[in-house]
Amino acid sequence: GANESVTMLADGNGDFAEAVGLTMDGKAFGMGKRGQRFSMIVNDGVVKRPYLVSEVRSPELRVLYRHVPEDQRAMGADNARLLQQMMINTVKSGTGTRAQVNGVVVGGKTGTAQSDPARPPYAWFVAFAKDPDVVVAVFIENADVERSDIAGGRLAGPVAKAVIEASR
């Protein structure tokens, strides 16, 4: 799909998904897929397939094409709402407090990897906001900070906050 194409382009050789991958159904996926999975939680358990064009019209304004959403339920709404609340708590009082935006409900999931001293550590943060309705996925690698300071909420959280604020 489109997200895999974006992931493959991220570093030109396809290793990006492996480097930042998260396993779901036995497959690794990068930040694009992570954002899509996260939006499923925000959409009360419904996966909304991404698309670029909603409608095409002729010069006479006759509809030539109209996108039909291909939504699919992936989890129960009650479970999705429980996850939303946990992620809101992460931003309210957990490891994601640096993503707080005044007057906006924000939820998030932090992530950090320091797997091998020979590899650079990385941090990520995926967040959602309500009003504006937005999902943000941030990945930071090779940050100019001490290795011990690499943390998803600490480094990527403020970036997610800035994107949410800019979306208002």
C-alpha cells in the first residue's frame, strides 16, 4: 500500500521499516503503519484505508469518480476507548507529558530503542489529538544528546506537540 511505499522511500534501501519496525501479525512496519494502526484506536477500532482523491469532476462538474471509504473493524469500540484513555493518561501524567497542548485532549505512546551500543539509539512518539483531529508519528535518530537522554516522550513528544499546535 501507500504507507509501505513511503516507508521504503524514507531511506532509499528499505531498511527503515526494519530499523523502526513494530511487529503486528508477524510483519514489521514503520512509522507510517504505526500511525495508521494508532488512528484505528482513535477511530474506535475502525481502520480507515488512506486515500488521496475524494472526488473527480468533469469541466461540467459531473462527478466522474467518488471515493468510497473502505473501513474495516479491527477491534471492539470498548477496547479501543480503553486504549485511548490509557494513552491520554500517558500524556497527562506519564512519559508523554511534553506533548501536552493547552485546551486539547492529547493521547500518546512513547518508544525508545537502545538495542546495541554500535547502533544509534532512537526515540519515537505517536500521538492523537481531539479538536484538531490529528494523528502524528515522530521518529528521531542520531539526536545530538547523550545516549542516556534518548527517550520518546522527552525528544519526540515536543515535536508531536508542535505539529498538533500547528494544526489548530
